Amino acid sequence: MKKKTVAFCLMFFSFFAFSVHAQKSTAILKGGLNLANVSINNNGGIDDAKTLASFQAGFIGDLNITSFFAIQPGLVFTGKGTKSQSGTEGSANWYRATSNPYYLEVPVNFVFKTPTGLVKFFAGAGPYIAMGIAGKNKVEGAILGAGFSSENNIKFSSDDPSTLNEEEGAGFGIMKRFDYGLNGLAGIETSNIVIAANYGLGLAKLQSGSNAGEDNNNKHRVISFTLGIKL
């Protein structure tokens, strides 16, 4: 696990180092709110009632290729997941279950900006890859007024991404360690700050094991609202 984390970070920092030392480039420290969910059907739809509030924090490189186009690699610690609830908290019968995995995510976005002005508008898109490193599954509620709760660490498979046709450590109740997908983003920036909204469309199924069954529909969906400070 530690070797995979180190390799994952080194891959990012070699790209990030190139970005921040390139001409007209900057680094951005960012953080904000995640509204996470998991798709439930083949067309990628979600149940809005299952949206889970989480957070993200990390660094983005802003490599300005021209006055209106930039490449933005990043390294972000980000929370994903979903929740389900039945009944009202405090009533005699209710429950809430949450799954909140955390990932180290490397996005590489291609961004177009308005070329002039004190405030610039931007929009872009790009791929991301992510590695699960931590997280909790929680259950709480009450039956006939008797409360209950439990909390367990999320278990990730020991998958090696270099073995494309094999997933090591797969099993029931285990989450796939590696996620990948696409980002779309838009926002505004000044000389000092960046305000952005992002939508992450996960393309990897969450459950480990075979590629058969209804759990093929379960993929991450994350809306993010972030504030960045240019360093």
C-alpha cells in the first residue's frame, strides 16, 4: 500500500514540477465542498436523496500555454461516497447508512480562459485517476426506540493497475482501490483567487470482483465547489 501511494505521488509531482517551473505558470492551493453520490442505473442517474456532503483539499498547477488556454494538473485529497436514510432521526424507528471513501486524485484538466480583464472566466474538462486510501462505513439508527450504531474502516482491494485483466484482493464488501473518470469545470479567477465548480463523472465500478451484476451501475458522481488561492 505504501509503495503504491509513493509511486502515485511521484507520478504527479514530476508533472507538477514541470508545470510550476514553466513560463507564466502558477500553483493554486484549493479546498471546498463535495456533494458526493453514486450512480444507480446504466444511464448514470442518481438518487438526489442519497447525496453525501464531504470535502476536498489539494494543489493545482496552472500552466498557461497561451493567453486563453491552460493545462492544469493537480493532486487532491477528496471525499466521495453516498448515504441512505429511512425515517426521521430521533423517531422510534429510523436508520442512516453512509459510505465515505477518501482518495488521492490526480486530475489533468484542459482549460480555456477569457484572455483579458481583471476577472477572467474559464471552463474546461479532462480526465482523472484516483487511488483510495481511507474511509469509513457508518450505520446508525433506532428500532422501537433502542438506538444502535457501528463504524468500520472501508476495505480496498490490493489491486495493481499494471495487471489489467486481474484484480488482486477482490471480495464481497471490498471496494476497488482505483477510480478513474472525467471532470468538467467552470469558474472565475482574479490575480489572487480562483472560484470554481466541478463535476466528476466516475467511469470505474466501485465494487471489487467480477464485471457481472447490477453493481456495474455503481460509479462515483461528485459536484464540487472550491476556493483557490494562487501561490
